[in-house]
Amino acid sequence: MCSTASSPVTPIEQTRGASVLSNPSITPDVRVVIEALQRFVGQPGVMAALRRAQSDAAAQLERAPALRSTFVSLDPASLGAMAPAAATSIRVAVSRAGVDTAVERHPNSTQVLLVLEGPVETHVETDGKWRIDRYGEGDAQTVENLWHLVPPGVWHKSNAPGPGDCTVVAFHSAAKVRDDYR
């Protein structure tokens, strides 16, 4: 089953007062979750399904130039491999290069992001301040360069700062993710 969501185009802007870091979201506890997700993504057919969803989302952006981002939802059970608890629902999101995406949070779900095409800047609000975590740059295949974690209820947005669009796979711990926007 696939579903889509999208948002209109606005110019990219840096979140006020943000500090830029490489990717501090990867802690030892998070690394265990990511290792399980990496094994899942490495199963036959899973990455192929993620790439097909990426292609579908990119086609949606191409057909609708006013959109700044869109995503395709995938049912983990349909991918032919046992998904870990961190992947109760999956969204493959494509964000247009050089535009600002909506600020969102998921009060009922941890979100673990895997970059398929980057670079990506995820703006995260913690303790009333914004920080920008950068990942998906170059060829580095490290956990810190491929993955990012957003805890439940944390305001965030992910933008494509490079010359091309970016694609992330959002693995959610909740089957029915609640999306709040501001």
C-alpha cells in the first residue's frame, strides 16, 4: 500500500540561531537500532522496493513543480523481510533542492532517517534552540553519514542543501504516525 503527502515550494532558509553539526544524533543506544535497520535494508528486495518508492516520489515532484517535498508510504510487511520494531511504518521522502520543507513533529513515533540521496540537512529543535545536522555528503558509508534519529515529539525539518534533490527513508516506530506541522 502506498500513500503520498506533499507541501508547496518556498525558498530555503536557515533556521534562526541554528548551530551546524555533522550529526550528533547517533549515540551508542541509537547505533543498536540502526544496525537492525541496516540488516533489514540489506535483505533481498527491500532496497529495490525503497528505490522504486524513491522513483515514484521523484516523479510526483516532477509532475507538480509547486511542491517542495513529497513522500510515498510503504507497508513493511509487503517488503518480504521481517522488519525491526523501529520500522513499523516506512516513508520514502524526496525534498526539492534549495527549498525549505515544513517543520513537523511526530508525537507518537521515533523517526530514524536513512539517506538514499544527499546531502541532507535535518534541522532539529532541542531546548528551544535549533541545530542543523548534516549527513549524506560524499561517499562516506559511515553510520553518521547515512543515518539520523529524531526522537518523538521533536520539531524538525529535512532540506536538500545541495544542487540536487535529496531522498530519505523515514522509518517510524508507530504504525499510524501522527504528523503535526507549524
